Amino acid sequence: MQADQLAQQVVDKMMEHDAFSQWLGIEVVAVREGYSKLKMTLRPEMLNGFGVIHGGVTFSLADSALAFACNNRNNLSLALDVSITFTKSGMPGDVFTAEAKEMHNGRSTGLYLINVTNQHNQSVAVFKGTCFRTGKELVNIQPETGEV
């Protein structure tokens, strides 16, 4: 099985069980080994008390992009350290895209940079995430066939 095919199968399985990402309305746009691209449309119930999209919504989109990028080698990985810098607010109807790129793939840790943009390709946030690799598989692959 090729690496990008495995990456897609892992993310499909993760998304199937990820009620929170589903509730947010996250759509998986692209997946490759060590990479993910997600998008979501912002809704009125995502507003904070200041009338702009709650930062936790943007954080959650970026966090999901991190999860899908760092786990798609079929090695269960958990966030170890994350940070976010917000650069622009959002409003209902905006479409945010989070693109996660792998900066380092180590045996026990990985480092990812996630850029969040709006539908005008304007930066909304920059998120950096470090993950810890547990060594456990997310999907079982049959050695003789390479199938899940």
C-alpha cells in the first residue's frame, strides 16, 4: 500500500469517529503523508460575546488539521505542545481552511505548522503543534495483502 493511500485510510477512520470535527462541519480537502488540508464554514452559533468567531473554533480547526497530519502514517500520535497566534477575526459565513505541513518527523515526536486562512486567502491564524508518537497503529493492515 502506498503512503498516501494509507494516510487517506487513517484519516477516513479518524473522521468516522471524530464527533467533534463532524459537529464543527469540518471537511477533509486533501491528505498526504504528514499533511492535511481541512475547511469549514463558520456558523452564527460560533460567535463569541464580542460578535466575532470564538478563538476556540479556529483553534479546533487547526488542532484537527494537526491530528490528521500527524497520525496519518498510522502511528497513534497525541498533541504534546501547541500554540496559536490569531491574525484576523472571522464572521458567520466565512470559510476557514487549515493546512498542516510537517516540519519534522521523528521517531517519538513530530513538529507541524498549520496555517489557517479565510476564503479570501487572508491569514487568520498560525498554529504550531508538536506531537508524541505512541507506536500504536490506528488501522490494522494485513501483511500479506496490504489491505486494512
